Amino acid sequence: MAFEQIRLDRPLSRLELVMLVILISLCAVWLLHRLAYLEAVAEARSLDMTVRSLRTGIMVTVATRLLQGDNEGIASMAGANPVGAVIDAPAGYIGAVRQVNPGSMKPGQWYFDDDAKTLVYHVVNSDYVAQTGMGPVRARFSLKLNYDDTNGNGTYDPGIDSPVGASLEILDPLDWRF
């Protein structure tokens, strides 16, 4: 036979047993490290898909209001909670919050900071994100109004400037380190 079963007629020596335990331990450490890496990649992709979903919901809402001629409805979207523009809230969304302490929020939670008018996500796998500031690693987003600045003063003036859309801006982009 080409493949023969190898049988030991003796028990494993202590050296062989130690080598086997070391090999299994190294494989387990590598597997755990790889699983942590894959979890961080999955979180980054999930965050990206959630942001894309929010942007799609905003575009649909803006298009509907443009077709209806509801310019004031578009203008009112500035600083609004963008989660209201999508069908499903992201997993871990706890709603609008006032006077929030970022340190008290759990990793993986989404919330709308009603005071700052920003949508915030707290990162679970913060070891894989390069952070520039102190405190918990988080991404912040804001709904901004896009308009034709007819008078050129740099601010939206109802009745003078015409809104053309709204966009979800990333205020604190995450620098994932994979």
C-alpha cells in the first residue's frame, strides 16, 4: 500500500508531548489573532455598508422632495437625524440622546447626539484604528444641506438660495490599520 498507517508501539516521550503541546498552542494563538483581525475587517465593512445605506436613504428622500417641489423639506434636513431617512436603523442604534458622555457609551452603539446634531458610532475593535484624539474611538457623521448659493454669502438663505440636496458628511473618519 502506498499509504500505510504509522503506529507507534510505544507511548509518546515527554519531549514529543511538549513539542505537540507547543505546536497546538502556536496554532491556537495564530487562529485567535486571525479571528480578531477578521472581526475588525467585518466591523469596518459593516460600518461602510451602514453609511452607504444611510446615504442611499438620504438620496431617495431628497429625490422625492425634489420631485414634489418641497424645497423647504430639503432645507429642513440639515442637521436632522439621518437615521429617520432610512427604513431600518443600524444594529446597536439607541436613538437620539442629549448631553451625552462619550465615555459612557458601549462599543458598537450608534446614537444621534441631539446637541451636536451628529450621528455617532463607537468602534468595537479600536485596536485596529489609528486614533488622533483622546477618549473612545468613534466615527461622527452630520447631515449637511447642499444648495445653490445665489447671493454668494456662504450660508443658506431661504427664498434666495435653492436647496439641491443633502449629504452625509464624515466628521471623524476612521483610519483602519489592517
